Amino acid sequence: MPRWTPQDDRVAPETLRTRWRTAFEAAEAALRSARHVLPPDELRVRSQRLATERESTAGLLHAYAGLVATAPSFRLPLSPREAQRLLGLPTEVAACVVNLDGVLVGSAALHAEAWAKAFDRFLSSRSEQAHVEVAPFDPRGDYQAHVHGRPRLEGVRAFLASRGISLPEGTVEDEPGAETVHGLANQKNAVLGQLLARRNLSPYDGAREYLELVHDARVRCAVVSASAHTDTILRRAGLSHLVDGKIDGAAIVASGLTPRPAPDIVLAACRELEASPGRAAVFETTPAGVEAARAAGAAVVVGVGRGDRMQELRAAGADLVVTGLEELLRLADAA
């Protein structure tokens, strides 16, 4: 049989997965509701039959996906036990706290571009006024050193300080681009919104599949990001329905959370999921993020990075370092 393409009239494997998962969740909910009216023996028999049907259906869907799926690694586990195994995490893990930028979606590049556009206009004007050349914003070095993982206002202050510049704070009503801390923060926010409206945004390889496994394993998931556009990014990447909670830039500011390496953000995400940090797996991309997870008492810390960053994550205390969630899936599958 030829492989499935979006133009075929056959049902996509992802659609079948979603429909069967919904059906089994409804059946399980019905059994839970019937536990007060059905005799224990009958309830146990019905539960066993449902588990057997889950396994049988998973096998059929795997076979179907193997015939028509475009990705040979496509999985359709319906059994919570099998999904838990494929996560590659300790069995006691009941919650996942996942950094959005760099783990699920490559939105860091968009953030860096938005910061560069916001700062460079201001720096160019500043250079002309002072007759002194001011180094432009470096999307790699300056982004990582001064703004990544920080709320916008704090990022503005930190970057300006690196150039020996101090500006008035201003107010949240300042026009984007006004020469105040709020004005530059509002400019970055406006530019990012424009970029998100124009650019395609897809999750990293393995990201959607991993979150689906988290869902199937009945493990709750929270996403953390300093971006106020977290909801938009999740929606554009098609991941919103797989996330149970989030701590975004607005929540960080509203709750006065101290940025990483302080444990505040991780602890807030665990509270959002009503989970103990000691039963949470945290996925981070920076040494500061790993240190924050360690300080929060996370059960396991997964570092996600490439090249030299992998060694930095290990040195910071990550239990496991991978290049992405796709690699973690391969390691778990081979175990």
C-alpha cells in the first residue's frame, strides 16, 4: 500500500489515534462512574476486557501506521504502561515540566530576531546622538547572556547595562520604541507578534510525539517560558491540547518569580500541576535551568542541547543529556 499523504482520502494515523484515545478515555470514565453500582467482580472483569481491547487496538493501529504513516518512527501506544516505558523516565514520575523554547519549539530564534530589531533601532539612534559607536545586539551571545529566560523588562535592563546605558523605566502604556525600559520591551513584544503572524512554526522532531506519550501515560505536563506569547506559540505549533498548565512571562511577573537558577519557576509549574517536585521530570536547555530544577528537588533533570552545551548541562547536574526529545524516544525504544 502506498504511504499516506495529506491529499489521500484515507484517515491519517494521527486522527485515528486521537479518536481511539477519546473512546477509551470515555470508556474508562464510564467504568469509574459505575464502581458504586457494579459488583467488584464484574467491574474487574470489565476493566480487564477494556485493557485487552486497548492492547489489541494499539497493535492494529501500529500496523496501519506502518503501512501509511510518512514517518517510520510513528507510534500509537494506547496503553499507559507502554507509553510510560517509551518516555524513558523513572516510573515514579507523575509530572513533566518542559521548557518551551529549545525543547518543544525553535522559537528562540524568533525571540532573538525580535530583540535585535527592537534594540538595533534604538542603538543606532543612540550612536548618532552620542557620536559614539555602540555595539549592536548579538542574536547569539547577547540573547543567551542577557535576555534568554528573563521577563522582557528584566531582559531590557540587563542588555542596556551591558552597553553602559541607563534609561527611565517609563510605564506599560509607553509607545513601542519609546526610549524607556517599557518602550523597548513593548517594541520587542510588537515585533515578535508580527514575526509569529508571518512565520510558520513547527515543533521539533519528536516533540509532539513525546507529549502525546506523556498524555497516554497519564503524566501531567506544564510548559514554562519567559515569553508572553507562550499561548500563541503553543497554538501555532499544534501543541496546546497536550499541555495541562503553563508558567509564562505574565505569570512570572504577576507572581514575582525569581528567574533561573532560582527554583521559583519550576516550583510554580509543579504547583500548577498539583504535583510534588520530587515526582517531576524537568526538561531544560541551559545550565541555569538545570540548576533551578536541581534546587527545586526534581526527580530527574533532562538537559536538551547540542555541541558544547551538552557538556555544560552535564556539569550543571543534568541526569541525562540529549540533543532533543526525538533522541530520548530512540533511547527508550532501544532499552
